[in-house]
Amino acid sequence: MFRRGFLPNVGNLLAFEATARHGSVSRAAEELNLTQSAVSRQIQQLEESLGVSLFSRSRQRVVLTDVGRMYASQVRSTLSELSNATHQAIALSGTSGVLNLATLPTFGTRWLIPRIPDFFARHPGATVNFGVRLVPFDFAAEPFDAAIHFGEPHWPGAVCELLRTEEVVPVCSPAYRQRESLLSPQDLTRATLLQQSTRPTAWAEWFASVDTKVGNPLRGPRFEQFAMVAQAAAAGLGAALIPHFLIADELASGRLEILFPHTLASGGAYYLVYPEHKAETPLLRSFRDWILERIRQG
């Protein structure tokens, strides 16, 4: 809860922040379209209300004091938050609500976003803002209402709704398969193995599942996201293990082909995660029902 007696004039804060950023009253005045005397007066009013000196002055130069340096950082952050909040409020004019969703990058771009128009068609006026998070986070400290999570259904203080499990398949480009004569799982032991950095044991597990010995299943270039792995495989850089549902377009177009019918079930699964206290929020409930329906439809 804020205390009104400690809320300075916003105009004074703008003058102070601009002067602190530029290190110059004259440049701050140019940015704010004010006179130098007006900016100086606003800074003086701010200092008087705080009872501290924010700048040390020497001829034409102004230098932040230690207190001023600390205050400038906090003021800049507060003004940014206020600006963002105002922008969001204006953006929500005429909408029926907003959902801030954190998603895994490849799941978001390959599966969710191509299908989201159907959600908007069912819920006109709704807004979904997308962000990226790769690991669990504290909902109380982040600006998200829900998240798409892969792994185990363990997220303190949150509900984990199972979306789908995952099976990866070995794929490569048709040209790479022909060039390397990949006719059996044993042939993959001499191929370039494209690695997904968060699944370092995937190739070892896949070779074990087909009873094939391989010297070093960790060899090969590493990529942070499945989208990058898929692009690398389509470009003919090697063979990859990728979730089947994330490469439907590449398989349909022939840019990638499944090498062998031996799939590998991943240890984790995809979940829609949201704070317990938001479970009955209308827009979140609508999104939950929609995404579960689309998952069931395949």
C-alpha cells in the first residue's frame, strides 16, 4: 500500500529522470520541451520535498549524488511500470479481458499460435499476450496468469493440468538420409546426431530402446530449442530426435522424414499451469477448456 505523503509530482520526477539520464539540464529540457529554468525549478522542488540533494552542481555540470543515483534507478523503474500499465489499460479498451501466458518457444510457435485464431473466434474481444519462460517461476513475482510447462506436474501453489505426453521420432532430410545411406538404426551410429540441450540423454535412450550400441551418443552440435533442431535437420546437418507433433509441417512437406518407426516416450509431459487462486477466472477458464479440447482433437 502506498502512502500519499511520499508521492512526488510526476512532472518533477520526469525532469529529474531526464536530467539524471543525460547528465545535463539543457538536454533534459530539450527532450521534455521545457526551458532550462523550468527543469531546474522542478528538480529543486523535488529535492525540497525529499529533503536531500539529488545532484551536486559544478558550473554547467550536474552529477548525481549517491542518494540521487539510487533514487534515479528506482524512479526510472517506477515510471516504466506506470507507462506500461497505462499502455495496457488503453490496449484493453473494448476487449473482454486479457490473459498473460508464458509458453515454451517451440510449443508456442509450432503448435499453439497456429491454432489460437480458433480461440479468438470463440471469444471475440479477448486478448492473449505471449511471453517465453523455460523453467518454473513464481507467479507472484512475474506478470503471467498461466504457463505452458514441460516436465513433472510439480509447481508450488499452482494447478497443473495435463495437456499431452510426448514421443520423439528420429528424423532427417531426405537428402541427408540418401547421402549417409541411413537404412537401419545401426547406420545412425556414424551419423551426425543433432542434440537438444535440455534433453542430453535422448539419443542414448533411443539407441538403448532399439538395442543398438553407439560409441558416444552425446556427440554432435547442440541447440537450445526444438525449432532450431528441426531447422538444422531440414537443412541436412544431421539426424534429430524431435516430438512428432512439433514437426507436422516439415513431415507433410517432405522437408523431413521419419527414419525408423521406433519412437521414444519422453519422461515428462506438457501441462497448463496456473495459480490456484486464479482457477475460476473467466478468461483463464475459457482458455483452459479450449486448449484441452484442441489437445483431445489431436
